[in-house]
Amino acid sequence: MARPTTRISVVQFGFGLAVLSILARAAQLQLIQGDRWAQQAARQRTERAVLPAKRGGLYDRTGVPLALSQEFYHVGVAPNELTNPRSAGREMIRSLGIDAAIVWRDLRAGKRWIYYHGPYTATQVQRLRQLDGIHLSRDFQRFYPSRSLARPIIGGLSPDGPGGAAGLELSLDSILTGQPGEAVLLKDRAGRRYDWPAWVIREPVAGNDVVLTIDAELQEIAERGLEQAISDMRAEGGDVVFLDSRNGELLALASRQTAGSARASAFTDPFEPGSTAKLFTAAALLTLGRVRKEDAVFAEGGTWRMPTNSSGRTRVITDAHRTTGNLTLARTIQVSSNIGMAKFSSRLSPEEQYEMLRDFGFGTPTGAEFPSESRGRLERPDKWEPMYTRASVAMGYEFGVTPVQLAAAYGAIANGGILLTPTLVREIHNPAGVPIYRHHAEPVRRVVSAQVAAQLREFLRDAASEGGTGEEAQLVNYTVLGKTGTAVRFENGRYVNGEYTASFAALFPADEPQLVVIVKIDNPHGKYYGGLTAAPVTRTMLQQALASRRLAIEHTSTEQSPVALAPTSRSGEPTSSRVIVSWPYHAPDALPATRAIPEVDGQPVREATLALHRSGFRVSLKGLGRVSRTLPSPGEPARTGSTVLVWAE
């Protein structure tokens, strides 16, 4: 039998071993695995929540909101934090519109936390912000105050997430998207959330605001004019582009299709430009010195069987505007002669024609900030049938361009031969409103010399003057330069007989062009020539733009600019009165230092914003729908250029 001392020693050893095991396990849990278990405990008792960040807004060039993220709020109440529960209850009933019986029942129920989902607008919760015990949780909803205005360009958000799905909402998503914040929510042992305010770890940071080059008034003029033209002509669709040739800013982009979903076809749908492209073959001829002013070709009486190979194969080329005698290059463009352009193009090689078209930007995306922009259609010259394709290209066939590409190319002619990258983004502002980016003209290349560009503009002057195909585009007091186009439609790899694309490309004003206007009408019924369809539409839009004061016309003399060809000096510069267009419009007389706030209560947000902008004020918008109040109030004097707060419901 073991001695008592031996048994005691064994027991002591056992106890010591147990203590050491416990200490070792404790050391393992606390020192080695402590962080892991602490994190697991935190996960069981807390939950991290993402706080949404406000998406940046999209504005037109004058500050009119086109896309905004509207704040909505949910209201939580901690009754034990209320300093005056009765006063707080009355305020919630009045501001939130909650039934009084529900509010008083909740406050008397002894709950630790009361939640009202809403959602409520910023206007509704404004008076609750200063009350202790009332906690607001914020959420956002994207809305478009101008509704359908420029929507194919602006696009929209994805239904499956916060990011952009189409248009500028997609292409500018990384700029507009803010940085989400983070908060911690407490949970009980069963994993249920406590009804208590979240502990904010990191505040969300709003996204950047983007000021577009779009002018809302010009955009509305373009959309309204296009809609009316399509209706009057029973056409299948069309596009309108307004571009500032000095800096490449796209001022208005209207696209309309009578069938299928709405899309920004000015960027995505190439068309064969017809006679509006004759100017580019003329540019190659002048640049390479293949034609002199007095050179002429025979008009063939309006019908010509053109040889297309050495074996005697021919193709019939006809002119819609039949001409007799000889045609110079200038006269060929003025009357839009297919025969004349086909004959003059024989002085160029396919490679020379192709290179000039590429230099003008065809066959490649323009670089504008629009997703999925088409590059157009332009085959390499080694795939051409030399004689056949050369004549087709000179007449504006067998290659496709988008309206924006055509506007940029005509912008190079207006801009002294320098091609600029078109843009839709004018400025980017950080959440504090500080500009962090401003657009400056981005030259791509010099396409032609200034002298050749000036000669091309003279061709356009003739084409849009009396006797030219584009004379229907002329205004009463101001001269428009331009070229018509009428092309058989090319769809699904074939030409469709009896269907046409009518177009007109204009530069305005004539002497110092600063604005390019492209109008394209798809398959008009009845009259289908560009000079009888697209040209008058261009005139109407310019008249409306002048009447709305979006174009500011200043004269260096009181003499009106004549429609006829103006005399030129030896340098080729026009000697008639100069016309200057400024964008956006600035009144010649300075605005007074202070003005009364206009009455806009009850007006739709879009109309109210335009009225305030016209009066010289900036606008900060809270809400959507119709204006409920402004600060300062209507009639109160305010400094011009100051910001007016506008609440809408």
C-alpha cells in the first residue's frame, strides 16, 4: 500500500499538470489566438453596415440639373434622449405627416427605439435635425429633373446595383460614384440587431459633380425641331448635332427613332453621308494640288456611263440637279454634281482618298466620353475596286459615318483645318464645389492648311447660296455655310431602293464660323432631298436659337451680312461685316448688382431653374416635382451670381 506522502505527491502533480494545461490553453487563447477570437466575438455581437455615398450630379453648361441623387431619410427615435417628448411628437406629426394616434402610442409604449421608415424628403426632416433623440438615416434615389431631355445621352443606372448602365451614367461612373462610409450595428446573443443608432466609423464621401457641355435650351430646341420634322415628313428617325467648332464642345445631341428603343444614334449608328462628303474629296484635290481654280469637267447633261475597268464595264451615274456645259470644282459642289465629283476623283489614288478621310476622323471613334461609340465604316484601300469605289467614295457612298464624326470633320473646316476631339464634359467639381477639371480644346491633327480650309468654306458658301442645293437653309439677316446630302439607305449589307437618308451640314455664322449643325433625317416620305428636308429644319433651329438668345450676335458694323458671296481680300479673308457667336450667351449689358428673386413657387423644377438662371442666380435644388418654397423668398433682393435654395415636392 502506497504511502500517504506518495499519494499526496501524485495528486499534487496532477493538480500542477492541470494548472499548467489551463495556463497553456489560456496563453494560447489570449496571446496566440486572441485576435482571432476577439474578431469572432465582435462578429457575433456587432455587424458592419455600408453607408451609401451620394452620387455626383450631371448638369448642363449653365447649371441646369439633368441627373441628381435625391436624399431620402428614415427616422429613428430614442425616447429616453428626448428633452421634450411632447414637443418632439407634435413636430413629427406636423413634418412627417404620421397619424397622431400612432406617434403618441409609440411614445407612451416605453420602447427603447422607435423607427419610421418613410422614406421622407430633406424638406420633411429639416425641422427634426435640431431635436435631441431623433436620428436620421440617409439613403439616395437617382432622378432626372429634366425628364426625357437628353436621356439617350445621359443614360441611366443599373437596376442590379448603384453603377451606371448606359450613356454618361456608365462612362462617367468612376467620377460620379462616391466612397461609401461604414457603421457598426450592435447585436444580441441570438444575432438580432438592437434597435439603436449605428456607430459611424467612416463617413461617406459624395461623388464628383460633372458639368456637361450640353446647353439645355439648345437641346430642347434640337429635340423639338427633330420631333416635328420626323412627324411632318413621316420619317423613321433622325439626329441633330450642335458642336462648337472652337473647342469641340457638343452643345446639343438629339436622336429619335420611331421604332425600337431610344438610343443615342448620333454616336452609335453610322450612315452613308452622300453629298455632304464631297467636300472631303475636294480637300484631297486641293491639298495635293490636283486641281486648279479654272479646271473643269464636262457635265454630260446629267447622265454618264462611267468606265469602271479596262474591259469596257460601265456604271451609270446621274445628277439630280442636271447641268449642261462644264463644271469647275466649286460649281460641282454648289450643284452637288455626282458626275463632276466622280470625274475629279480620278485624279486621286484610292490611298490618297482613304488617307484624307482618315485624317478627317472617319473610320475611328471620335474620343468623346460616350460608351460604345461606333467607329463608322471605312474599308482599307486595298479592298477597293479602284475605279468603282473611288467614284462611290467621292459621292459619299461605300463608307459610313456617325453624325458626331461628320460634325467633328466639318468643325475642322470651320477651325482653320485643325481637327479637335469632341467632348461632352466641360467641368468636374469635387463635393465641395471646387472645380478639379476644366475642358480645353484638344487638337488631334492638322488635316488641311488654313488656306485650303478657307477655300472649302467658300465652296460651302456657294452651295448654300442662291443657286446652290442648300439655299433653303439661309436666314434673313445672317449667312449660313452648308452642304446638302441625299443618299440611298444602306441597311443589312445592301442598298434599299426607294429609301433615302437626307442630311445637311452647316457652319454658322459665315465669316467666322463657330457653330456646326448636322441634321439627318432617316427615310422621309414625300420630298426626300436634303435641300428640301434637312436644310429647312436647320434654318428653323437656328432661328429659334437666335430668338431664345442662346446665340449672341455682335456686329462690327451696322451693315447686314449679305446672302451672296462676299468679296475677299488677296489673303482670302472676307471683307464684309464680321459676325461672332459666343457660348453661352452673355448679355451685352452687365447685370445689376442685386435683383429681386423671381416668383417660381408652384412651377416645375425645370421651369423654375431656367427662370432663376435667366435672372442671374445659381440654384441649389432640394427635392423634385414642383417648387414649394425658395430661400431667399420671391421678391427679396439678392446679389446676382448668388445661390438660391429651392425646395420642391
